Amino acid sequence: MPGGWKDDAGNFGNLGNNAFFFTSSGWWYCCAYFRQLNYNDGNINANYTYYGYSMSVRCLKNTITAALPTVSTSPVTGITATTAVSGGTVINDNGAPVTARGVVWSTTAGPTIDNNQGITSNGTGSGGFASDLAGLSPGTAYFVKAYATNSVGTSYGGEVQFTTSIPAVVTISGLTIGAGTTPCFDASQTITVSNVTVQTGGTATFIAGGNILMQPATMVQNGGHLHASITTTQNYCVQPANMFQSGSEQTTTGVQPTELQDESAFFTIFPNPVTGKFTLEMHDSDAMEAIQVEICTMMGKRILQSELTARPKHEFDATGWPKGVYLIRVIKGDGMSVRKLVRQ
């Protein structure tokens, strides 16, 4: 709607007839270009006038070049054997809205949204956010970074390293440690060992912060080795997440099953041996307690890792698994139990 102009003396002119709009271009030291709209034609006219004049709107054009967002990583807190809390802050979207943000983590440095062992999605936009990390392995070092994505791409915050705690209580039962196998088991408080046999050429290591309880039927054959120690310096197994890993596949007989079961373990698996589906039954499931299950081959290859809901029975399908012996590790709260499973 035509708004006229006002000169440097405060006088108005052309009200109701013309609209004048300053541009962003200067003409000389005294003047600037403007555009003029007339009530009686459709032309847009160009002219210039003194800087002292006032016009309806000064039209400015500015090209904004978007860039990757700026994001920082929050410290890691609430660390347990299998969970932790981190997050980040999107400090600036740098000209393009943030459409995704969260954290990525891995046991190797430099995780990305395309190469990681875990990722969260925590909304959009700028500002702070919190991220829950789950499904972690006990006693393992992790690297975590916040990320933020806009139309330009994805940027990352600084990398933060942390180590998960180890279980307070661990029960090891019904295992035979074969030649060439060197598993290490640790707990910050108590390890209970029952029905474990270390065969010739095998080595089993147990490290606890408080007690190691050797139950009946635990045996070490000639040429086998069992090391048990109480640590006062928090020096536990170097890589507890891979505690089932052994030597080369050609020479390792691995951890073999026995027919004995330890009633102190807090879960049972049946049928065992198995050809297809099997059931993992918790002896006592607390609805408020997180339950993590991990299934590994005797060579340390992880077949499955999952967080279980707090119900008594959970069904798994081993139909496609190669025949052999598998170890099932269940972590509940501060406790951990390990059982063997035979796939026929």
C-alpha cells in the first residue's frame, strides 16, 4: 500500500500515491538508490535520493550460507556394568535447522553415525539433550561422541572415553576349560565357582574384590592351571567383554559342557542340548531391574546381545546356529551368571 516519503525536515509527500523503498545499494556518499511503485501503473521505477529521507521500507538482501552445526559432548555419568548416561548440546545450527541429534559409541576410537556399536536419537533443534547408553559390556572401555545433523551434513562433538564397571557378584558353573583356553572371570565383590574342570593345557583365572568361593566338584587336571586372586588395586581382567575368547580355532578345544548344574545361578536354560528353540528362565525377575543377555561362541564371537524385559521366561531360536557349545551370560543388576548351551 503506497506510503509516500518523509524528508529530512519532517515533511511528508506523495502519501496515497506512491510507495518508496530504499535498496541496499549506495549511489554516492550522499545518496542511496530506491525503488518506486505508482498507484496508476505497474512499473517499478529506480532512482536515488539523500540519506536523510525516510521511506516505507528499506529492502536489504543478504545471502546466508549454512554450515555444519556446532555440537558438544556431555560427560558420561551413571556408569554401570551395562549402561551409562551422556548427551550433548547443539550450540548453533549455523543457518540450517538440526533434524537429528544424539550420541554414538564404540569400543574403538572415532565412532560415527555410519560406523558404531550403538547410537541414540534424541530429538531435533538446538539446545541440550540427554542420551541413555544401553547394551554395554562390563569392564569395557568405550568412546562416545555427540552428533548433530542438518541439511549440510553431520558434525560431532569431542570424544569422551569411559569404562563400564564390572558385576559385583558372578557365578560360574557347569564348565570345563579345555586345552588352549584361557578365560578370565572377575567381580568387584564375590565370585562363586562350582562344577568347573580345568583340563590339561587350559587356564582359568578368577579375580575378585572380596571373596572367591570354590564349591565342590571344581577340579584342575595335571597340566591345567587355575589362578584365583583378591585384588586391592582394582586390577581386574584386561578385557572382560571377551572373557570367553580363546586361541586359534584349529588348536582350541574350548570350554566344554558338563552334566552338572549349579542351583545358585539365577537362570536356567531348557531344553539343553537343543536343536532349535530354547527357553531362558529367570529364577527371580524384578520388574525394576535391568537384565542383559549375551551369547557367545567358544571362540569369543558374539551371536546375540539384548536387553530382556522383566518377565520369567524368554524364548530364543538356535535353528540357524552351527553345532557346538555356546556360553550364555546373563547380567542382572550387579550380578552375573554364565551357563553353557549345546547346539546339536
